Amino acid sequence: WATLLGGASGTRHSCHIVVHEFVNLMPPKLRWYTEIYIHVASIIFVLFMTYYGYSLAEASMAIETMALGWPVGTGYAAVPIGGACMLVFLVEKLRVTIVSKKLPSECSAECHPVD
């Protein structure tokens, strides 16, 4: 759960690993199109992850853990829930990028990792 919700938080705050060296060599318009492509590709990936994560969680709800008797699907439910959160944040970033004609790094606060 922590991994997927943390991944959603990282998506919202643009704190994922990014290789800037190649992208920064591009002209601004090409960087903007690349950013759009990255958001759309990420949205497609997260849609698949959410759909198949939901299928996995639903299918394993009938199985109970030995020690606690909880449905195994509660653990797997983190995949579609985390995916849905990521999807919301990715769509938001795509919208901001398209509407503002700016890169998200120019529009949002920077990520400040914990020292």
C-alpha cells in the first residue's frame, strides 16, 4: 500500500526519476510534445495497471489469509487504488501542460527530497 500510494504522491509532485540531459537538448516546442507523449504513455500504462489490478484484487477476495482470516484481495487492492490516484494526477498534469503551453516543471513547485 505504501509503495503505490507513495508512487501516486510522487506522480502528483513530479518527484520521479527523470533524465534531463537528453530532454534539455531539445528545442522547447519538441520538449513540450515529448512531455505530452510521456503523460499519455503513462496514462495508458496506469489504465492497464488499474484494470488488471482490480481484476486481481477481485479474484483474490475469496481467498483468506491463514493467520488473520482477511481476504488476500485487500492487499492487492492497493494496485487499483494507487493506480486510480496516479491516473487523476497524470490527467491533471496533462491538462495543465496542454492548457498552459508550459512544461510541468515550469508550472509546479519543485520536489524537495528529504535530506
